[in-house]
Amino acid sequence: MSVAEEPGRQPRGPVALTLLALLGVVLFAGFVALGTWQVYRLGWKRDLIARVDARVHAPPVAAPGPPQWPGVDAASSEYRHVELHGTFLHDRQTLVWAATDFGSGYWLMTPLQQDDGSIVLVNRGFVPPDWCGIKGGCAPSPTGETTLTGLLRISETTRPFRHNDPVRNSWYTRDVVAIATARGLTHVAPYFVDEDAAPGTLEAGKHAWPQGGLTVISFPNNHLSYLITWYVLALMVLAAGVFVVRDERRLRRGR
């Protein structure tokens, strides 16, 4: 039996066809717009990855000083390879919960006071839960003036499901302002620095605590698959529209 001969099949009325056409146009335009947006996002993500990779592997430059602090943000400064010179304030260090390839433990955040009196929080690296008995029983090192290099990071303010509790000295984010306030620090840079690993310490079996150089740099890039998905859906809507038009023509010829 042909389509035109199917009992009960009647051509759609003007209202139904108008609604179907509007729905098809909206869906098609929406899917195309989403796919095009993902094209721009793909370009942006690739540019971001290239910029960060260039910063990480570039020779270290002087860390931004107080005059440059207002201009420090993620877009212009994060992951920049920087150099610092000053003296560690070991008595004001902070342990921030961390999970790394070494297991669960802490980031050791130690203030570094520079020659101009300004302070930069330095993430000296990962330490295990039993490091120094966690009460700081180890002899602090290095002492005196020191020079270090690392990656500039932007202050972390939130973490899902876990919140800093300065009163209990329980920390889950490297929140520069909160840590500085809890430790009575002033004139503190609005960023912190992940210190580089000491030469050879990331080799198998060499775990010197604190272990630096563990910055995770990962930018998921799924925009290509997203844009393909949206454009395929747009083509499916277009194909459905063609099917409806042909179906309506057959029904009308049959009448």
C-alpha cells in the first residue's frame, strides 16, 4: 500500500505546518549557533594552551612587584615562569590539603619576604601527612636569603564541598588573602608561586620533602567533538525538514 493509500493519513493543516516550520528553523539556527560558538571556543582553547606552554618553558623573569600587582590576573600572568629573592618566614607557614601522585598530604605554603618588605606566598611543594609530625618539628630550611624559581599562580578562593577554617587551622584552598590574614601578614602579593623542583628530585626513588615542581597544567579540549555534534544535529533537523516536505507533497498528490 502506498503512502497516499494509507487509511487515515491526511495532509497536515496550515497551523501544524507553520508550527513545524518554526520549530525546525529555531532548532536548526540554534544548533548552527552552538556549533559556531564551539569553533570560536576551539580556537580560544588552542591559543590558551599555546600561551601557557610558552610561559611555562620560558626563562624565568622577575616576579611582579607591588607596582604591577593591580594588573596581575589569570589571562596575563598565570603560569608565568618567575624568579624570587628573599627570606622564608618559616614560623608562618601553612599546610593546605592536597592530593597528588604521591598520595594525600599537604602543600607547604611559606611566606617569602623580599628586600622591599613585600611578601609572596610560596608553595614549596608537597609533604606527606607524617612530615615533621605535621607540627613543624623539622629544622626549617633554607635559612637566610635564598633565590628560587617557580610558576605564578592565581589565588584559589573556593573548593567544592570543603571550606577553609582558619580558626581550626584547616585549609583546603590556597587562598592568599585568607592565609595572609590568618598569619598576620601585610603587604602580600595577590598571587602565590609554585616553586620548581630541585634538580633530580622528581626522579624515581628521590622524594625530598617538600617536593616541588608538581603543578598540574591541564586544559580539557573537547570543543572539536562538541562542534561536530551540534553541526550533525543541525543537519538532522534539515534532513527531517526535507522528509516532511516530501511527505506532504506525496499526500497532496494522492488526494
